[in-house]
Amino acid sequence: MTSFDRFGVTERMIREALATALSRGGDFADLFFQHRVGSDVGLEDGAVNRAHASVELGVGVRVVRGDQTGYGYTEDLSLPALLACARTAAAIADGPARPGPVALHVAGGGPDRYPLRRGWEEVATGERVPLLAGLEARAFAADPRIRKVNVSLRSEAGTILIADSTGRIVEDRQPMTVLSLSVLAEDGGRREQNGYNVAGRAGLDFYTPERLDRVVREAVARTAILFEAGPAPAGELPVVLAAGSSGILLHEAIGHGMEADFNRKGTSIYADRIGTAIARPFVHIVDDATGAGQRGAINVDDEGNPAGRTQLVEGGVLTTFLHDAISARHYGVAPTGNGRRESYRHPPLPRMRSTYMLPGPHTRDEIVASVKRGLYCQNFSNGQVNIGAGDFTFYVKNGWLIEDGRLTRPVKDVNVIGNGPKALEQVDMVGDDLEIDEGGWTCGKDGQSVPVSQGLPTVRVARMTVGGRGP
């Protein structure tokens, strides 16, 4: 019936576990089976410095009663272990038993957003190491100042299966890969380090010559420019966010506040803002699961619900939140396909997939030209966010000073400080050059990490606090 047949999972087991999960009167129950095989290979100083594999196999049982969740999980897929897990989850409820599903049906006809020519389980380590060695050699050859190169390849072959108390079964095969290259360079006794990475739900053919060229070129260029970079001015300045990875600011400082559980609990600043203007009319924000092969793409969420594109902000107006099944029932709306979890060990939560701002009416050149003196943020690294209020601090790894409408000199060691909702209100120009960043972004929330994508066109924020050291 499913790919979990080989692990001894039968329809009878699923039906019995769901019936046990509902034995104390829960409103709804589901089982989340997961099998994931991962492989990591790293190369440093011309030799493999790490190589290991990981295997995950288990099931989580969830029982929902109102807004409350009971949860249990096990790595033992035998019927007794599954029933014990179901009884643990059922303890959230205290009422007459509800019947489990009489029959199960496999849902079909969904999208295939990450088709594979060849699965990672078919790719031997002997094929991975030459790829890494080639990147290392090219990085050393790109700049004589480079002293150390570290390159790694992570791949996953995963399958999930969700069975719920309506009798529905949904299965999804989910590949993932991340390639990272970091370089350390030395010039006149100074050392600088930076890197670049790419990720996607894809197989080995994801690593085209063009993509590998970009990995080397970007990692080296982002490091080399740091030797020319100086301090940024401090104070309140116009800030231009470069297209692409600047979407991290949109994701962290604004996107989390649009996840429905924060709003259901009243901890988000957006809790009472549905239908009201929160940005200029040319600002449109979406959360999208449909980008073929993207790291944040999914066919279904981890509750088995179809995952599509959700318009969060349209014409500057907040239109909806990101919902899992619990928050959707609370608000009386349909789930948006945003119920996500790190693994079978965790219950689902409303989570982003690929969050980005749609293109606007301006060009990059006219946005930069509009700034008399300000900061151009090219690449962000570390950041901290207070999700409820949206207060944030982000570290800019690569940036430029803007003077008289031109990028004049590179800057580094810069912090931008502000409040996400207020920064969104201050967005007064949006470029037509949307770029979805292809990096290996991972989002953390409530102790769970999930893969995401993000993007942004070039955007001007009229005022933002810049923590620099220059005049």
C-alpha cells in the first residue's frame, strides 16, 4: 500500500492506532511516519575530514482536543509500541471514545515539485569526493591569498506518511541537498573568512557547472572584498536591502509574526491587524511552497494538507495568517498548508516555507540613486529577533556605503537595528528584481528546525538604525 510496508506497517496497525488515539474522546488524531537517510562528506586541506551517515525511522502520534495537543513518538514500529504511543497522546482528552476510520484511502493526484532522476541513496561516496575536491582546487586557484578551504556536501533521502482519523493517507518523498564552501584568506597579516552555499530539494544533477561556478565565485568574492571594507557610519540612515538573501530580515522580523499560533495566543503585533494596511500599496508578500526544487518547497505539509501559495499582504493590507489545522479551526478558515515539523519526534506548528516580497514598481538603479547617504546591505549573517514585538538586530557581513546615489566603498562589521512591523511601514521603494535566494536556510522555532527559502527584490527602508563605527 505504501513505502512503509517494508517496515511492517500495515493498514490494520494504522486503523488500530488511530482508534486507540481516539479512545478518550479526542477530536482528531493522526500518525506521522518518517524514514530519512542522510549523508555528510566534508573536505579540508585536501583530505576528507568527515564522512558520516544517519538514519531516522519512527512515528509520531498526535491527538487534538480543541486547541490542545497530546503527542507521543517511538522508533519501534511494532503494533504494541504504536498502541502505547497512541495511549500517551490520547491522555490529553477525557471523554467517551470516538470511532477510528473504518477504511483508509491513499490521497493521490498531488503535485511533484521535486522530481528525481536519481535518488541520493544511489550516489556513492566515491562520486561525491571528486566533486568536493574539484571545488577546493578551483577556490585555491581563484585567489593567491586563500590559505584554507572547507567544502561539504549534505544529502538526504526522506519519505513521510501521514494517516489521520478521517481515513486519509498521504505520502511524500522528500529529497534535500546542501553544498557549502568557505574560504579563509590572508593579506598583509590580515585574515578574512566568508563563504557561500546552495541548497535544494534535488539530486546530484542539481550541481550543474553553472551552479558550481557560482559557488566558487561568490565564496571567493565575498571574502576578498572584506580586505577593502571599512567601518560603516552609525546612526539613523536610509537602508537599501539587496535582492535575494536580504529576505532573511523579512522572514525573521515580519514573517514569524504572521504565523497563526502567535496570533491565536495574542503574542504577535499582527494579532488584530487582518484587513488593515500594514505597508505601502505596492508591497505584496507571499509564503509559497510551489517553487520547483527549492529548499522551502513541499508538496504537502506535515499534516497531509495541500501546500500552495498564500498571499499574506496584498496591496499593503494584511490578508491572512499562516495556518496549521489547529489554528485554521480556531479562526474558521481552511489550513494554508503551513503545518510543519522537524521530525516524527515533534508535533506540527504553523511555519513558513518560502517567504518573499513580490516585485514592485522601481528599478534597483533608481532605488540606489534615490539615497543621498545610506547603507546598502548585501549579505546578512547572524541576527536576533523578538518574534512577538518584531524587534531585531542583524549583522551585515557584506555591505556598501551609498553616497550621492552611488555605491562608493565596501563596509563590514555592521549591525542594523529596528522593529520589523515599523520597518515594513518604512519600505518606500520596491524593486522589480525579485530574487529567491538558493542558500541552505533553516528556521528555528519552539526547539524545532525546518528547511526554508526566502527572497526579496531590492527594497529601500526610509530609516533604520545602523550600528557602525565610522563617521
